[in-house]
Amino acid sequence: MDSRSVLRSTVAAVIAATVTGGGSGVAWADEWAAAAPTGESVRPVTHVGVWTTRVAAQPPRFRQAPAKLRSKAYAFRLVTRNTWSGEQFQCLDSLWTRESNWDHRAYNQGSGAYGIPQALPGRKMGYVADDWRFNPQTQIRWGLRYIKGRYGSPCGAWGHFRSHNWY
């Protein structure tokens, strides 16, 4: 017998005993009624305790994806918006993985190139937005415009990179 069956049968027995006149079904109520003087109306007092607790409602904490994955997802959206295929994104992924490993703070001490697309000089990305130093989305937008204007597509840039080791 599970706990619900036990509870149901206990409640049913108490109700049946009360209805059939076999007492109140509760031992303390029977004792209290017997202790009261005859002729008086005795009604047991039931105290219901109420507990309150303070709970601060906090939104669930979701772990944010690493910056590299967020940057790739953003770049994928922009690549597909430009009506380029998934193959173009694969070329872009290969290119920028080799250039900066998708690190928006990547800096090449030898050349001065900066960011995900390794812009040289990095301040060129400022014509997209002033936050180019720390915003990967600005860097990605600039990089895709540069690739489209110079090479036509990410695969064009990747092919140039493979043959010249720069793009």
C-alpha cells in the first residue's frame, strides 16, 4: 500500500466514525467534550498555523556561452543574411580561427593588427562603430564588409590567405 492509499483510508475512517456517531473521530475532541460541564456548548478550537517565509524572486541563472561561440553565432547570422552559404561560413571560420582564434582582443605585436579580423591598423574598424576595441560584433561587421569588398566572399579571402598567408 502506498502512502496515498494509507492517507485515504485513514481520512475515510475518521469521517465514517464521525458521521455514524461513533465519536468525533479525534481522540482529543472526545476527551475535551467529556471534560466540559453538562449543558454547555463545547466547540473545539482549531488553530491553523501559518508560516511565512521571505523568498527573493530571482531569475534563473543561465550560463552565458563563451565569447568565441557568441561571436561565431553572430557571424553565422550575418553570413547567412548576406545570402552566402554555410560553406562560406566554414571558410570564414577557418580564416578567423587562423588569424585570431575568434579572440576580439587579439593583438599582433609584430604588425599591430587587432581583433577578430586582425584589422591593420585596428582603428580602421572605427568607421563601423566607436566600440571596436572591445565589441566583437563591431569587429565582425567590419571584417565581413572588408571581405565582401576586397575578395567577394569569405571563401575568396580564405583562398587568398592559404596562398599568401595573409588576407
